[in-house]
Amino acid sequence: MSRESYEADLPGEAPLPGELSEALCAELIAFRRDLHMHPELGNQEFRTTAAIRARLEAAGLKPRVLPSGTGLTCDIGSWDGVHPMLAIRADIDALPIPDAKAGVPYRSTVPDRAHACGHDVHTTTVLGAGLVLAELHRQGRLPAPVRLLFQPAEEVLPGGAADAIVAGVLDGVGRIIAVHCDPRVDAGRIGLRHGAITSACDRLEVSLNGPGGHTARPHLTTDLVTAVARVAADVPALLARRIDARAGLALTWGRIEAGHACNVIPMHAELAGTVRCLDLAAWRDAPDLVHAAIDEVATLHGAKSEINYVRGVPPVVNDPVITELLRDAMTARRGPYAIEDTEQSLGGEDFSWYLEHVPGAMARLGVRTPGSNARLDLHRGDFDADEAAIKVGVELFTAAALLDGNRS
């Protein structure tokens, strides 16, 4: 499928079908608020899964819950076994942080749980797209089958996408699309980018060990506090000289612990952090490079190192053809001025695992209220979304499904 084939089929003056009614928009906002009030952590999304399933079944569809008991898929139309389907994916889990918003009726009712990454919005947009596409299918106006994918545990490394793939969610799928809320983009707009749009993200845990001793005689033992300080400072610097700077590999520590008394050199110290990388090839080499750098610095200071490098997710690398499908879809619905270029984020996103198997693309869904000066960010307890974004996401997905189906 080429970019030229998409351009040849761009709609002229005739609008695409699938406009949202006011009643459906109101229903979707209510659905999102219900999810927001009842957030569930990864692999615990039983209520969320049941709510999605019930609404799809009410629309005459036949959703299938994943083997884990949370998350589900739902096909609209029947796959012919030959032509691969388009999949539209949403993540459904919340974060283990308190909801700090005040003055909204849909604040989380669950202590220390919040939809602070916008997954409730993602879920609602895919649900809404499914309801619109199901109606078009009943009218005989859906040109090709589409699979809805509601995935659990995106926030749990290495991400629920890996388990979903093992469960067969990509069987029959040839392309996949998704959105992610972006509080830097106004509601009514989306952000697009060819190539990598998110970073790889791995977790790193390091233990350093030595015999311990008296701070009066550091020369007779391993000065473990100095060793852990040098690992913290020198390893990121070493990595910066052992990998192409354009790869954007960054090791950042989030925790360091050593010692309990001012006059005792400890026997044990720990560091923990994340390794982020903008380049897929460099990400594949990262574990060996990080291990070698830590071992070198620790050995130089006489410490023994134990390293736990936990693979997280690769970068999301948008396929250019699928990215242009999203551009064409948004242009068809709202015009080219509703699209902006977006920068690459250092955040991780397990949508990347699907792209190891099929081409796809993720768009940034604007959720900032136009004209607002509020500086909200993801993974903060006060995060919220302008609910006008829900309609935009549904419009994007339905237009993409129609354009893709006509060109397959």
C-alpha cells in the first residue's frame, strides 16, 4: 500500500459518513466520567472490561474478553481470511496515584488511583468509534472489517501489549492505529510524526557490595559510598561516549541508598533508574552497554556489582504510510489546520510491541482546553482532559477505518 494510493482516494467534496449525534457524544462523555470515577490498575480492570463489554453487546456486537480476564477485542464485520484488518487500540488501566482534582463531579472514588494518563479518554474514543462503525456496518456502508482492541496493563512493564499479542489479538490484523492524550495540544487538533514518536524505556536496578568498615580507615576497605556516587555520576557520562548521541540514550537515576551511620562505611548500596532511548537499534544494544559501564566503574572502586536490567518497551516508530492515513482521516473530518507536527516524547508506550509485528501509527490527541493557561501534565494527580477531545478521537478513528477499507 503506497502513499500515492492514499492520495488518489482522498475524498473530494463528499463528506465521509459516520457523523456523531449529540446523544452519542453525551453518552460517551458520561461513559468516560464513569471510568474516571472508577479507575483500576493494570491486570485488575474487571469493572472497566465489563462496562466496555456490556455497551458493545448492547450494540449487537460480540466482544471477546482476553484470557487474562481483563481487556477484550471486538470485530466489526467478518474477516475474510485473506485481506488483513485494521485494528484500533485503546489502553484501559489507571495509575497508582491519588486524584488531586477539585471541583469536578467525576473525581476518582478509589483512594490512590487515578486515570492520570488519559486512558479513560482513549478507551472512550475507541468505544465510540466502534459504535459508529457498527451502525455503518448494519447499513452496509463499512467497506472492510475492523478490530477494536481494549488492552490492559499498559502501565505495567513490559506492558500488557506483549501478553495481548500472545493471546492472538493481531491474528488477521495488518495495520494498527491508536491515540495518546497530549495536554500540550488543544482539543480539536491532533499531533502527527513520522518515525519514532515515543522513547524506549527500561528499568535498571543496581546493587553494590563491599566488606564495610570504619570511616576512619577507608583505605582498608571498599569505600562503598564513594563507589555508588561514582557509578551514579560516571556511568551516564560513559554511555554518552559509547553510543551515537543521535540515538538519545539517557540513563537517569531515580533512587540511591547507602549507609545508616555517619561513621560506618556500609556493606551495601543500591541505585535504581530508567534507561530511555530514541533509536530502536541503540535500544537493542543498551543492556550490554549499560552492564559493561557499571561493571567498569564499580570494579575501579573495588565494589562488586549486581545488575537487574528489566526490559520495558521499545520506541513507538510510526509507519509513514499509516501516519499519512491518519493525516488524511483528520483532514477529511476537520481540515488540514486541525493537524500539527509533534515532537518525540521520552515517555514509553507499549503500543510499540504491536509495531514489532505489523505497521501502525499513533497520533497525539489534543486535550488542552483552547485558550487555557493551565500547565497540566500526564502522570500528575491533577491531570484532566477537555472532553471535546472524545468526539475528535472518534472522528479520527472512523474516518481512518473508512479510508483504509476503501483502499485495501
